Amino acid sequence: MRWLEPHWFETTRKDLKLHNLKQSIRLLHLSDFHITSASDLKALKSAIGRGLMEKPDLAVITGDFFTTGFDDLASYAHSLRLLSNRIPTFACPGNHDGGDWAARAHGYADLSRLRTLLADANIALLENSSAQVTIRGQAIRLVGLGDLWARTFDPGEVLTKRRNDSDIPTIVLSHNPDTKEQLKSYHWDLLCCGHTHGGQCVIPILGWRPFLPVRDKSFPEGVLTWENRHIHITRGVGNLHGLRLNCRPEVSLLNLS
């Protein structure tokens, strides 16, 4: 649980079809680094290296860069630039990165550390905001949302409720998959989430449910087709408390077409 599985990465590859996508895109989805002494930068570099071996066009990171107690932001940014120097990289915040919930959990009261880290790492932080990127002539809209537990989640700021035939594909980054219900009435094609760690410790007979920090415990990880759209929940790169059992950390490659 502590010495083997937390560093035993699995690279997963999944094929998804998106509305109005005319050029295939290889999307690297990473999440939940939780950098502490128990989840170090060496493991993060290994995950990034594995991801880049898949030759992605674009990367998204869906929050929880921090837990607590990691102060070497320069080394952290250097590790993240291994990714962002190669491909466009976008991120949204997670519940541990700062805000009301994090402050109550002895974490950071705001996102100032995350903003400093990502600016140095050349990664665009999207918090109830959007960006557009073009890959081999194909335009993609990326929407990043604030964190649900931090009470900064506000899809109305950046998403619309009507789809036009000419709309380009929209990929939403939202740390917590429980937000899907609040996103039900909005227009989007793919929702990328983390937060669950896949259960982190999957116990025989009991399964993943005891350790899932979400209301909807029916789907801990993988691809869910929901309301004629796709949701991808990655198990994440890091962990809490340095433990994993029957739930390896994940580097996710999504082949979009």
C-alpha cells in the first residue's frame, strides 16, 4: 500500500467521439498530484514522462496540486514545465488548492500559491473562465470551473445553455465529478474530473465505496456516457496519506475523434 502501488503507474488509453470534432486530438488528462513528502516530485516527473511518451497534443490537469506543507514552488514549477514546454497545458483548481474547505482542513485559504506556481510553470489556470486552442486546424474550447467544495463553482459565468450547429467542441475541467448534476443543463461535450482517486484503497468485498469523497458513489473512475455526453474521471497521479491498494495511480490518454 505504501511502498509499491503509489508509484506503480498505469497508462490508460480511451477512445471518445465528440460533437463537431473533425480532426482527431490526443488529450492527456492528469489530476490530483497532492505533492507532499509522501507524493514527491520524482513520481510527478515519472507520470509526466509516461504521458509525453503517448505523444499528446494537449494536456489538462484537474486540480489538487497541493495537500499541505510543500514550499519548494520553484522545483515544483520546474517539474511541471517538463509538460507545458512540450504541449499547451490547462488546469482548474481542486478543493485542496485553496479556499473555504482547504482552510478548514488546515490548508491554504486562497489560490495565491497555486496562481504563483502555475504562472511560473506556464500553465493556464481556468477558474470559471475559458480559453480556445487550435490543433492542426481544429479549434477546441476549454472551460475550467471553480471548485465545488471551495464554493467557487460557477458554470453560469462561462457556459451557455444552447448548442449551435457551428459550435466547436467544448471540454470542461471540473475537479469534483459531483458537479455533473449542476452542469446538466449547460452545453458541453466532455467533462474531465479527478477528486475520487478511484477510491484510492479498493477493499475486497467492500470495494471502493467507503473511501469515495463524493455523493454519487456509483462511478469512481473511467469513462461514463451521460446525457449524450462523456465524463472522464481519472484515478489521479498522487494520493492522500501515501497509500493505494488495488487502485494504481493513472496517466490517462484520451483519443478524441
